[in-house]
Amino acid sequence: MLVEFEQIQKAQAGDDAAFNQVVVAYRKRILGTIARLIGRPEDVEDVAQEVFLRLYYSLDQLRTPEVFEPWLYRLTVNASYDYLRKQRRRNESRMSDLSEQQVMMADAAAGGKVSSEEQRRKQVKELVDSLLGAVSEQDRILLTLKEVEGLSLKELEKIYRVNENALKVRLFRARQRVLNAFEASQGSAKPGEQKS
Amino acid sequence: MNQRDRDNELNALFAAYKAAVPDPDASANFMPELWRKIEARQSFTIRVRKLTQVFVGAAAAICLLFAMVLAVPGSHPTELRGTYIDVLADAHPADNLAALGIHGDAAEANTK
């Protein structure tokens, strides 16, 4: 826990200063998780604010402070899922944004503005984002929490409120799809690598 | 490449992804914007609550009005008693029917 139970109890009682402290303690972690869940840095703060907004209005429903963290993760998962679902609807316009970004990136790289390390990071990010595109938004979130965020099955069980076996099955299937996409991407990348 | 190699490679890719997307710092505007959103939702909730109160009040007033209209004596046009046939017989006495040239058993019985 990044804050004392007392702090959460005070926030539950309507103490805005205590709520502020809870937000300050958790925001960096939540921002990081959201950044990796949604893959769009420009919208990370908006989604994080939505998480804390939901936290503010539902804090009184929290029975015990002990389950605060899984509960905060659940709010994060739900807000990220809502965001990804909205994004899918706006996919076409977003695709044009992405291509524009890629063009800018390529221009910057050509001008020597972007370091090779930065380029490598960008490539990894784009590759993982495209691989996670092979699964549904829900599975993308679940897989990211497990494989990238490193949450245990026990923790995921608390967040999703489903039994471990069901989670294992979902994770296995999602991972298999991502693995297949990974293989396919490697297969398509190889001819390009040979050309260069 | 076997399954284990592919798994290891994917794990390495996920680890690289975490390193490539570190936890970002919040902007200076994060907390003010959050509180602005909280207050905006609060005022929206208050407005909805007020509107609900107005509707409930109006509905209660209308119910009261209807109850009063129904409770005032003489507000009903006629009080219905008996069967439909009785009501018809009351509305059309036998004398009137005879005057109209309608002769039925009931009319005859009445005149006799």
C-alpha cells in the first residue's frame, strides 16, 4: 500500500485533502499502467482522471481499506476498457492520426532529431501494440496486466472477481493468439530485413 | 523455432515494452483538472436532483388536485345504481315510449 489505511478512511469520510494525498500517491503508478494498457500517451491523463473521478464518487462503497488496491485496479481496467471501446468506434480517424505521427517520426528520424534508442523504443511499442491488436480489448487488458504489469493470478482474481482457472484459460488463449500474431509478424519482417 | 523459444522471445518483448513505456509523470494541470471534473459532476448531480424534486413535487400536486376533484360532492354527473337494464328503464319511462308509439310488454304492464 502506498498510503495508510487511515488516509483512505479519511477520504471515505469526505476529507478532500486526504483524497488528494491518495491521488498523489497512486497517480504515477496508475498513469504508467494506463499508458501500457491503452498505448496512447496523449490520452493517458484523461483516462487517469476518469479513474480518480470514479474513485471519488464510489469511495463510500469500499467496505475495507485492505481491498483498496485491487479495487483501484478494477476502476483502472474499467476506464481503460471504456476508452479502448470508444477508440474502436473512432478507429478510422485515429488511423489517419497514427499515420501522420509515423510520418512525423520518420521525418524527425531523417533529420537526426530522434535517437536510435528512441527509435528502438518506438518500434517495440508499435510492435507490441499491433500484437495486442490480435485480441479483444478485454483480453488485451488482461494480458497486459499479467505479462507487462506483472500482476499475479491471485491479484487478477481479486480485480476480476473470477476464479483462477477461468483466468488461466482466458490468458492462455489470448497469449496463443498474440504468439501467432508474433510469428506472423516475424515471418513478414524477414523479407524486409533481407532487403536492407 | 519451438514453443519454448517463442514464449521466451515474447516474454522478452513484453519486458522491453514495459521499459519502452515507463510510468509518465503527471502534468502540472493534472490535479486542478481532476478537481474541475469532480466539481462539474457534482453540480450536474445537484441539478439532476433539483429537477427530480421539481418533478416529484409537480406530480404530487397533480395527484392532490385530482383527488380533490373526485372528492367534491356533486362532481359526479350521476350515481349509477342497479344493472344496465334498470338504468335504461329509468332513463326511458314507459309513458314516453308509448307516446313514441313503442308498445312492449313492459309498457303495457305499466299502463295496465
